[in-house]
Amino acid sequence: MKATDQGENGEYYAVIFSSQRTDGDNGYVRMAEEMERLAAEQPGFIGVDSVRDASGAGITISYWESLEAIANWKRDEAHLAAQRRGKQDWYRDYKVRICKVEREYSFPMEIER
């Protein structure tokens, strides 16, 4: 994600999805790839970062221009189906946090906004 991809006034939102997976794939990888592809097509989508360790603990952070864009993605039919499947088959537990990002900087250092 580049700073130039941020929403209005340099501010944007992050949806932090932390989870603990169940054992086995059960179609998870394919669905995760599909959800990332579909999210990227949504108005207001900026980018995504995701990591998972060997124990199944993971964090996926998606970045959005607005709360409205997040709400629209949450209501997407394919995303709703993936959420149901996640509760049923893929996650022991999860937590979702929505945060407003007011500033971003990186190394090598970019101009702070």
C-alpha cells in the first residue's frame, strides 16, 4: 500500500481481522484468495496485508477509504457466504477491529502526512 493510495485528507480505515484457524485446509486457501480478489474490486478498497503462523494464528488487515466502503464489503453476498463458512469450518475464534488511520510513514522514510 502506498501513501498515495490513502483516502481523503490522508486518512483511511483499517479492518484488523485476527483469528485462530481450525486444523486442515477445508477449502480455506482457495476462499481466502477469492475474497482478496473480490475485495480488491470493491469501491474504496486500498490494500491488504496478511500473515499466519504455523499454529494457525493469523492477522489480516484490509485498508479502506471510508466506513461506508467497509460496510458495503461486509454486506457483499460472496463475503457473507465466506463469513458463514468461516464460523462453521475455518476459525476457532476471531476478532474484528475497525480503526481510523490518521497518519502513515515508512522506512525508507516518506514525507509524513
